[in-house]
Amino acid sequence: MKSKFLKYARVLCAVVMMLSIVTLFCDTTGIARHYLGWTVDIQFLPSISAGLIAAFVSTLVVTKLFGRIYCSVICPLGIFQDFIARLGRLTKKQKIKYSYSEEKLWMRLIIAVLFIASYLICAYPIVGLLEPYSIFGRMATTLLAPVGRFIAEYLAASSEAAGDYTFAMPAALNYSYVMLGIALFSLVLIAILAFRGGRTYCNTICPVGTILSIFAENSVMKPVVDHDKCVKCGLCAKKCKASCIDAKNGIVDSSRCVDCMNCISVCHKEAISFSTSSDKDKTPNIIKRIKDSIKKKGQKDVNASVATDESKRAFLTVGALVMGSAMTKSMAKTFDGGLAEITEKKEPQRNDRITPPGSKSYKHIEEVCTSCGLCITACPNEVLRPSESLDSLLTPVMSFEKGYCRPECKRCSDVCPTGAISLADLAEKSATHVGHAVLIADNCISMKKGVSCGNCARHCPAGAITMAPTVNGDETSPKMPVIDSQRCIGCGACEHLCPSSPYSAIYVEGHRVHRID
Amino acid sequence: MDRRDFLKRLSAATATMGLAACTSDEKTKEIIGTESKKPNGEMTYRTVPTSGDKVSLLGYGCMRLPTVQHGSAREQKDIEIDQEELNAHVDYAIAHGINYFDTSPVYCQGRSEHHMGIALKRIPRDKYFIATKLSNFAQEFWSREASIKMYHNSFKELQVDTIDYMLLHSIGGTNGEYNSTQTFEKRYIENGILDFLLEERAKGKIRNLGFSYHGDIAIFDRALAMHDKCKWDFVQIQMNYVDWLHAKEVNPANTNAEYLYAELEKRNIPAIIMEPLLGGRLASTLSFIAAKLKARRPEDSIAKWALRYLGSFPNVLTVLSGMTYMENVKENIDTYSPVEPCTEEELALLEEVAQAMLRYPSVPCTGCQYCMPCPYGINIPGIFQHYNKCINEGNVSISSQDENYAEARRAFLMGYDRAVPKLRQADHCIGCGMCKSHCPQNIDIPKEMQRIDKYVESLKQSMD
């Protein structure tokens, strides 16, 4: 009898994990975070960034004990590849057969070194581009989250039709075509690799996989071939997505094996089992492999196909084309009823970008954020969006065309798995100055047209704006907003609620380092 | 049991079941019978003393015509009247005795007259009375030429040679820098338009002349003082069981309908009633208030009470109801075919209900849309309507200690986003006050907007 139990257990865990993470990215209510947030917290890089030592150490210990089980049941990108590989096996008339391949040791090393070096020298966009959870996060943000919104909108519409208040209309997603471009690039690349060769990305590119393989290479337990039973039929190698079973010699390379258990379930002779390995079956450690490799002098050209930044730039301008129409038509009040057209607001040219409260400083968010996009899918006020400038590529930034950073909300901080955005409580948020408001007097209808307004002052949660006469001592002269930059927290209420369109008369400039008082 | 035995029992069982089915069928029929809105008798008619017109007690108001967008008119930037549905309404109304149709050049973003013209063109001219107004609100229409042009345009849009009922539209209001007296002077007296209309009546182009009134009571008195000269054939006033004695409590600028009605009765001028349901607020109300009425007459809707109330006054000529949906048309016709006047005891009960309703701070907006469009894109009536609806449903809590606070908060906020898109909500009101003078109910719109905005803000900040 073939032992399929382990494989089924792995598939079950993977499916549950995948569904949880997808739900988290599609959720528009903030509820999923309470139950499923841990699924992203335990991801490799986020757990390091967030300082979740227990999660990080557990991952290493489990890897040391059982091999790269993390790659099969925790990593969403790994599970995604299994799914694509499965499609590859279903759709092709002749099912794709995998075969053993030599380890591309140098490529793995170079990428892993690049990854670690980038992390150390603070080249964070590179870290984010290579790290599997973030790659998946960007795919989920740009491709799955819209589906989630669609479903949520459908539910809201039906609950609205039924006069029921279970489902609220979700906030719109701030869509970034730059992020989409990058996500599609990685999606296509990884999907092709997975479709044709299974876990090629995990075996050759993934820096997290390479780091884990150092712990996995002589793990306590691994798939072990019983040479007495094995008839060297090679079936296991054909089923091995990781291409790591050398059927001829009956050896499983545990530095690349992701513990999918397919080989165990497929073997007719029950010749492979998940058990403790003898010395003979052990994969040589990385130092030895490097030495061997140098000895062989089989030095190959490494054309590390690291993403070329230029190709993505093409997507940059696409999104910027949609523009609001001209000024508000001041319709003559001849007939009754109807709604005036609203001129859409445009983002002002900010000298310094605004990062969300809890991100502490540009430096902190750049260092810690892996740009997975989860906070952007979670923002209920349509404020957060991925940055499209190169120095902060895809990290969250704020703007206030469709809403402002509400005082009662800290969902971005709740969902952030890395601690890049982290607020203890709402009091901390309301004491955090992420920027300060700046007046553009020419746009102010109160100053220029003498209209009684003061909407910015009325809505400032920090009480930082007062309306004062433009002429000293003359209370009847047009009023102007006077901003107390020390009190301003940069929430954007004034910018969002300013009646001037498309450019507000008052806007927020970000702070490089958030002031807390 | 053998096979034969089994079959015997089976057939017996089937027969019993069939019988049972028959009896229950009869019961269902009974229920269907009472629920269907077929009028029981003939429509009640009232007579105009001057012209002798026999007018149906229910008048079809053309301010809330059915639209293609239906109820989901979340973004009614450009409404489109559902002509097919309107025709069906008119056909049903005519077939069931309604003969009074009340429109205006400004209703439905200026489209009401046009569509009513199309709908009524299909009906023999002697089957209906058409009422329209000289709605020269905007200052650009204050000149004699512009007003007369508007008057002539009504004939064209309505496709008629005579207008049965012509009204000076909503006297008593203010406009911009002008107070109510100045506004009345400028709209109708200084430009000679009132004299012009009197001439037109003498010529027979207008068969009945009257005015509709909101606001400053001095103007109402003044218009009635002119009765000897103008010989008003009718006057249109706001009346319902709340406004009868409590108009000031709903809105300090208003006057009790008791006074208005008495003044008209004294002069034997028939009263045409608008806002019989107080902008829909007498159609649905807090459930514990509704229960008082339901206990008295379990099968009657709350709206029916309001209409029966008005039908109890003999000097009421017709009651105008804007009936957006066919079911409203049917129900209201049913109420007045024929009218069953309220007893003394029922009138006392309605007074009690009126007093109960006034304890809840709703905004006296009737949804007439005169304030719209707001230049800053705010959906003023939409916001008030939602607020009032929540008050009626008990979803406006004063304190977070209230029992159903969380639920009410959710219903209020979610319903708010549904009823009004975010960019058209109260927080975008800058308080410019342009809307204020247009409101026939004299609501301090900017103040109410800020009050509601503050309430919304307090609800949002108490989340989680």
C-alpha cells in the first residue's frame, strides 16, 4: 500500500494556509486580521522584521528537524507554485514529468548573497523584489484584492437590496499600475517556471529557500530511500517537483527538497519513507558542496535574470491618464433638483511623501517594509497606495483625494506583518505628526472669493487650524485659515475636505521622521 | 397488509389530503381578497364654488414622478422620467376617478410638465384638470417678459389651450438679499404679472387662479386681503395632522394649518392640500407610535390615516400626493374611494400621535429638492432623508450607553454611505448658505448639515 497520508496532510495544510492568506488580502472589513493575521506574521522575512523571535526560531528548528516543510505549507508563493504545477500536470496531454537536475549552486549563492547584502546595505527594494512572501503579496494586492472587492461589492449590493446591514460597501482600492507591472512580471516568470519545472524558483532563485536549505541539508528527518526495496524505476524522480531525487543513486537532496511527500506517496515499493537519515543519505553541507563545485571547475555562466527595472517603467504613465473634468459647473439655479458635478481632486506635488502613522520614519519603513501591499488592501479610507518613486518603490504612502486618515482607524498597523507600520493604540496615532499642512492662498475660496467656508478648521481633529480675518482687526474681511504646524498631525482632513478642486487650498507635506508628542 | 388493502388506504389518504387542500385554498382566497387594493366604491369629489369643477379628493402630484433609475437613485445627477410607468399611473388614476394633476415648470429638474403633457395627451381633455404654476423663483425670471415666456411655455409643454388651475408658486419665501415682502412684490406685483394672470383668467385661458403658500404668514394674509380684487378660486396650503396645531414645533417659520384653513373657510375659498404626509414622515414612523394607530385599525397603513384625516375637512378640495410607485397610487385611491372621515375619537388619537412624533428631532425636510443642486455637490435632501429615516427607525442614539447603540451606529453609518456617496456627504458642506433661501420649509440647512456631520463624526470615532 502506498503511504499517501503525509502527502494529504501536506496538501490540506497548504490549502488551509493559502485560503487564509488569500482571505486576508481580499478582506475589506478588517475582521479577517483577527483570526488569520498570524499566517503572514509567521512568514520568514516579516517575522525577522517584526522581531517575532519565537516564530523565526521555530521556523529554523522545524527546518532543522524536518527539512523545508515551510516551503510547502507556509510560504504562499510555494503553495501557489504547487498549484500552477498541478495545472501543468492536468492540462498537458502528456503529463509533465520532472527529472533530476544538478543543483545550480552558484546561482543560488549569488542570489542569496545579493539578498543578504541588500538587506545589510539597506538596498531594500531589492530585498522586497526577491523575497517570496512579498512577491506573492504584490500579486495578491493587484490581482486578488480587486476580486475580493468585487465580491464584497456584490454582497453589499444584495444586502442593500434586502435592506440589511450585514455587508458594507468596501472602500475602493488605490490601484497602482507600477505594482501591477512588477507583480505581473514575477507572476509570469514564476508561473512559467512552475508550469514547466515545478519548484524551479524555490530551488534556484528563492533566497529564503537557500537560507533555509542550510538548515535543511542535514535535517533530522527527510525522505529516505530504502536501497533494499528500491528497484530504481525512477518514478519518484519523475514526480519530484523540486527535481532533487537522484534516482540512480537513490539520494534525496534535502537542501532542495520541500517535503511535498509526493515521492513517498507514489512509490510502488514503499521504498521511500519520511524518517531519520543515515550518514550515507545525508546531503553534503554547503561548504563541502562549494568546495566540490570549485574542484569540478564546472563553472557556468550565471546569468542571474534579476529583474530589469527599466521594463517596469513602461507601466508608470498608464495610470496617470485618467483625469477629472474641468472646474465645478456652477449650475444656474433655474430648475430644482439634480446634483452638481464634482471635480475629482488631484494629488498635489509634495516635496516629501507622507508615510502612514506608525511607520516612524522614511528610514524605518524602507528598512522594514517588504512591500507586500497588505496595508493597501486593508485601508478603509482609500488613503494608502504604493509609492511609485524609485527610492521608496511600492512601500505605502498616503494621499487624500478620496478620503483622509481617520482618527479611529489603525488597520494598516493591525495587518502589517513586518512591523513597518506599528501603532500601540489610537492615542499614539493621534500624537504622531506624519506631516504638516501648507496653505496655497490662491486656491482658497474664503480668501479669494470671500465665501464663508472654514471647512478645514471645522474638521481638523488636532484643532490646528483657526479662521482669522485677512485684514488685521477687521472682523468683516474675508477669513483665512491659520495653521499651527506644531499641532498639525498631517491626517489630511483639511486637504480632503477643502472645497477647492482639483487642487486643494491646503495640503500636507510629509515628515521624514515622524514627531511624536 | 396485502396489496389491495394498501391501495385502498392510499386512495383514502389521497382523498383526505385533497379535501384538506380545498379548504385551505378557500382560506387563502379570503386573505387575498382583503389584501388586494381594488377600490371598494367611487372616488369622492368636491366642488369648486366659483367654477363648479368637480375635483377628485385625491390629486396626482407631479413632483416625484417615477424615474428610470427607480429607488436606487443614489446618483441622480440626470434623472430620466419613466414615461411608460408614468402613463400607466395616469391611466390607472383616470380609470379610478382621479382628475386633478398638479405640476410646475421647475419640478423634476424642469421635466415634469413635458412628461405630463405626453401622458395626458392620450386622455380626452374633459377627463382631467391640469394645474401648473408660475414658478419664477430665479431672479432672471422676475421680468415681465421672462415670466410670461415661462407661462406660455407651460401651455406648450402640457400641450393644452387652457390651464385649469394656475398658481402663484410658493409665495411667502425670501430670495437672496430680498425679504419675503420684496420678493412677492418683485415676482408678481411690480412686473404686473398678477394683473396679467387675472386678464388671462378673464379671457378663459386660465380657468381657476390661486396661489400656493409657504413661509412668512404676512404674505399669506396680504394675498387673502387681495381676495376682493383677485377672487381666488382656490389656495394651496401645507396641512396634515402635525401641522394642524404644531407647525411651529416642526419649523418655527411655519404657521399652524388650523389658522390657514380657517382663514380660507371664512372666505369660502377651497383649500388644496400639499405635504399631506409631511414629506413622507407621516408614511412611516417610529414603530411604537405606529403601534398606536395599528391597534385602532390593524389593516390600515400609516399613510392612510394621514389622508383620511385631511378628507375629514369639508373645505378641502383635493389632497396632492406625489406617488412615485404604482402601489402608492393604488393605496391612496383606495383610501378616498370613498373617503371615510375620521371620528372625533380618531382625530384625538392623531393629535396624540403628532405630539409623540414631535419628541424626536427630525429635520423638517420634505425632499422637494428646491435647494438643489448644491454648488459643492452635496446631496442635501438625501442626507436629511437618511437622518430622518434613522430617527424613525430608532437608529439615532444619543448616548453610547443606549441599549442598541452598536447596532444603531452600524445601521446609521452603513445606511449613510449607501444613501449618499462619500463625496456628497455632510462633511463637505462649507456653509456657504446658498441653499438657505430656497428652502420652503426655512430649514437652516448649513446648521443642520453641521449638526449631522458632528453626529456622524461622533459615531465614527466611537468605533472599536
